[in-house]
Amino acid sequence: MMDKWQANFLGLAANVATWSQDPSTKVGAVIVDENNRVVSVGYNGFPKGIKDDGRLNDRVLKYQMILHAETNAVLFANNSVRGCTIYTWPFMPCSNCASLLIQSGIKKVVSVPSTEKRWESNFNIAKGMFEEAGISLEIINLV
């Protein structure tokens, strides 16, 4: 069951996702500490200094250049994210981001169900990684 904090942070992640310049997929992430204080936010996009141009429309090239929201949130944090919770929108972290979150010490991941069938296999890998690493994954159905 979703509490008010989860609703607030998922809503914030949804808002942060709108900051992305990616024309096809906008993803947001919010990292909070044990006192429900926002530690960092991130959205998917090109690295600093790389122009948001037509390359965003070239899916193959874009995937080779873009940073995921979770990666940006960890990189933008001014302090360690060890023990924190990450909220992601509109789906859970991929397996690559799962690796980063595990290594950075994130203890819990909260997200919403994905309808993206093309990433289902990758999300299943990430779920297995979180389980094996002892990281709590909570998928909240908003409906």
C-alpha cells in the first residue's frame, strides 16, 4: 500500500522526468534518505556539455550516449547515497542501473509497473539482481 511519502516522491520523479529532452522516453529518479529528505534527483539525458540535438532522434546513437535518470541522480548527489531509497518513474531501473544502485549502497527501490514489453527481460534481470543483493524492490500500482 502506498503511503503519502511514496505518492509524493513518485509524483516528484514523474515531474523530474518531464525535464528530459528525450523525445521518446522521459525518465525521472528521486533519491531520499531515511528522514524523507531529498538527496538528489536525475533524469535521462546526454552528458553535460553535449547538445540536445537531432541525435536524440537516432535511437541507436542515443542509447550509446545517454545517461539514465538513476545514474544522473547518483552522480548529482553531494553525499553518499548509502542506505537511501530511490523512486523511479515511469518504470523500474534497468539491469545496468541496478548494478550502479547496488554498488552505491541504495537499500530500496520504489517504482510503478511497466507496460514496456521490450524491456521486460531486462527488468527481470534487474529484479533478480536486487533480490540477490538484498535490496528491497516495491512496485506500486497506482490504479
